[in-house]
Amino acid sequence: MKRYECAVDINLPLEKVVALFNDPANFQYWQDGFVSYQTINGQPRTTGAISIITFLNKKEPLVLTETIQSMKLPVQMTALYEHEHGSNTMTNTFMELPGNKTRYIAEIGNAKGYGLIPKLVIVAMFSVYKRHNQKWLNQFKKFAESTATVPNL
């Protein structure tokens, strides 16, 4: 699968955006079907940490293993996401923009399907995956901007 990129500009300063992004307690507010995030090896949210992320997808559990390959926040984080049927990498980049704004860019690539059917699904569903990731970025923007009036968030 070729790589793709999604982006959104958020009306908050970089430090606030990154803090909201990097806190798994917030995932429920912008990732559809999010159930839990549990670090099983290493220090949470650091390079080398391995975590299990569980979602409900059409009432079926979807379990991903996240391995953080590079944690260089507030600028960038890259992780490998693995599922029983495939894997991909995702690089999240944050850029400070004028006027206390932040650009959040998610680049997804290196998708691999394990077996013929998963490989075909990845190719056939490319545009669906891109739209889904853009939706999550848009939901993150809405969530993050909604916290601007909430103290300590």
C-alpha cells in the first residue's frame, strides 16, 4: 500500500495539543469504539513501550499492539500497529503555526496484510482507511478545541 497523509489545523498552542494527544485517557473522546489502552512492556508512552489498544468494531473486539518506535514529542511520534491480519506504521507530527495554532499531520504507511485476503482488502479499502484516519483527526481537533474553556485539560 502506498503511504498517505492526513492533516488538521487546531486552534490551540502546540504544548496543549501534544499534551491532549499523548494522554490515553483522552482517546475515548476522538477514537471511535475505543475501549482501553494498557502498556504491557516498558514505560508508558516512551520509545520501545508496547501497549495493547482495544476497540469495539461493529460490536466485535479489535485488538491492536502498539510499539512506539520513536517518541520525540512535542514534535513527532512514530509507532507500529499490529493486528492479527496485518500491520502499519503511523507517524504523528505536530507543527507550531502562527497565532497559537498547531498543525497535526498523521502519515500512515508500510501497511502489510498477513495472507491473501487481508492484502487484497488493504488495496481495495485504501481510500476508506484514509477517510477514517482523517475523521479521527477532525474529531481530535473538535475535542481539543472544546477543552479550551475547561480548566486543567
